[in-house]
Amino acid sequence: MGVLRQFENEAFRDFINNKKQDVIDQYVFEINEYVEDKIDCTKCGACCKSLMINVTSNESENASIYLKMSEQDFKEKYIEESQQGMMVINSIPCHFLENDKCTIYENRFKECRDFPHLNKPNFSKRLFATLIHYSICPIIFNVVEQLKIKTNFLNEH
Ligand code: SF4
Ligand code: SF4
């Protein structure tokens, strides 16, 4: 992302923080629905090359069954486990991405399904984290750019 766009996005964050959160959420839900419909995640996979994916023990069990391997083998091969028991996929890009496609798509993890979280409330509070992926995720890019228009930000700055 260029420096000018970075400054613009920082100004946008301050601008959004001064707006009513529920109004912004409603705008984001509407814009996101429109944008998501136009972008095919199965032809993108950019987030799979940059996100650290958390995995729950249920998901680890399900994925190992899906891949027809023991859970122990699955964990040894694909998971890094903290001393507190937190599990993450041990490789970025994700192991399961091949030719920009998820090879376990039907069984992908909740964190993969939820990204980029634009259908959840409190967009304003999550905007800092969302903007980190602005140049990576075309859904985020388009929603943020359309939100700048919808809120009149571009005319005021
Ligand atoms: S499991 Fe699939 S959707 Fe999730 S990060 Fe890996 S390749 Fe992407
Ligand atoms: S980066 Fe965004 S558009 Fe691309 S696959 Fe991930 S969520 Fe979908």
C-alpha cells in the first residue's frame, strides 16, 4: 500500500470512530453482501498465504478424519501447539493451499470461514485489524473503498 493511501486509511479510521457504530455496521453489512457476491474466494486464496490460522481440538479431529490420518500424525505434520494448548497451522502459506485453492475447503477451519469478519458487529472497533489486510483481501479493499463513498469521507477530506 502506498504511503498516501496509508495516511488516507488512518484518517478514515479516525473518521469512522466518530460515527455511530450501529449505523456504520449497517452500511458495512449492506456493502459486504454486495461485494462478497462479486468476489469468488475459491479463485483468490490470498488470505491463506498470510493469515496465521488457529485450530480448535474439534477441528483438528475433524480434519484428521477428513484426511484419513491419525490425529497424532495430523498434529505432528500440520500443527504447532503452545504450552497453553493453543494450536495453529504451522506454515504460512497454509499447507492446504494448492494452486491457490484450498484442498480441504468443505472442512476448512472456522477462522478461515469467518475471515474477513465483515458480517460481524463492531466494525469500527476492528478497523485497525481489518486495514492490516486492506491490500491483501479484495473484499476488504472494496468494502472499505465503498464505505468511504457511502459515509462521504472522500468529499470531506
Ligand atoms: S485451510 Fe484452506 S481456507 Fe484455511 S487457510 Fe488453509 S488453504 Fe486457506
Ligand atoms: S483474501 Fe479475501 S477475497 Fe481472497 S480468499 Fe481471502 S477472504 Fe476471499
